[in-house]
Amino acid sequence: MTSRLDPGVAKLAIWVVSLGLMSVALDCQAVPSAPAHIATELPSARLAGQGAYRWFGLKIYQAQLWIGSQGFQPAAPGTARFALDLQYAHAFDGREIAQKSIEEIQKLGFGTNDQRQTWLAQMEACFPQVEDGTHLTGVHLPGSGVRYYRDGKWICEIKDHEFATAFFAIWLDPRTSAGQLREQLLGNLQNPPS
């Protein structure tokens, strides 16, 4: 005995299956996996947020904030390990990046003049030339400092807890000059994935 499926039911079944497959595909795209160097530094890494930094409309870099199993507390940013990854959209000399970083740190009021001079020299020695597409990643090491990577390869570590606090404040302090980017970076903290 042969049974025939009603054409309307068949169309509905195909539509439901297609919708389910689309949903699975969208879910796979919505949760990016951490790059290898970030996954090594942050077991169970998840993307807290991302956004572009623009200067007079010109995109300078795309930023991503990665957090680990301890999460991230905006009121106490120095308590957990996290990674900030910047993918540059233009070429910059490492000394330019260091100079801009120290200017932002000074605007935020971190460190003494002597500390800022030391921090500037450390960043100038550490930060490489970047090109369009280059990734620079800073990993916050609670109570210790910052570890830096260029395109996933270790480049240096600055062991100074006060510097680490000042450096990441450029993006994460409520007084940052990049307030919109901060909101985007911290965006998924209010709505963590289930």
C-alpha cells in the first residue's frame, strides 16, 4: 500500500527543516571561536564584544574583547585575565602606536610623569610596525602586567601591574575617549550566551 503525503504538509515540512538548518548555520556564525593564542591564554574564551575605532570617520582598527571563565567586571577590570585584540586597517609605526597610547593614558590621569616616560619607552621597544590586517593582542595578566602578540606570535611582556591598568583603561575605563567602542566591547557582558 502506497501512501501519499499531502503537498501542503510536504511544503510545511520542507520549510521547517530549512528554517532549522538556517538557524543552526546562523548560530555557528554568531559565536566565533578564539584565535589559538587567545584560547591558550584564556581557556573557555568567549567574545564579550567588538567594534571599530574611527577617527574623523576613518576606520583605524577593529577591536575585540575576549574574556575567560572568570568573566570581566567593568568596576574591577584588573581582577581577571582577558585579551584585547586590535586588527589594524592602516599601516602604523610601533612608535606612533606607543605615543598615541601614552597620550591617552595621560588624558585619563594614570601614572606620574616618570612612570609615563618609562611606560612609553617600554611600549616603543615592544610595539612593532603594523600593516593593514595586522593583529596586535594585549593579554591582561592580573597582578602582573601585559603580554603582547603580533598576528598570534608572542612579541613581549611588560611586567608592571600599574601599566596594565593604565593601558587597558584606554578602551575600558568609563572616561575613555572611545566611549562608543567601550560600549560595544562590553556589550555582551549584560547578555552572556546561554
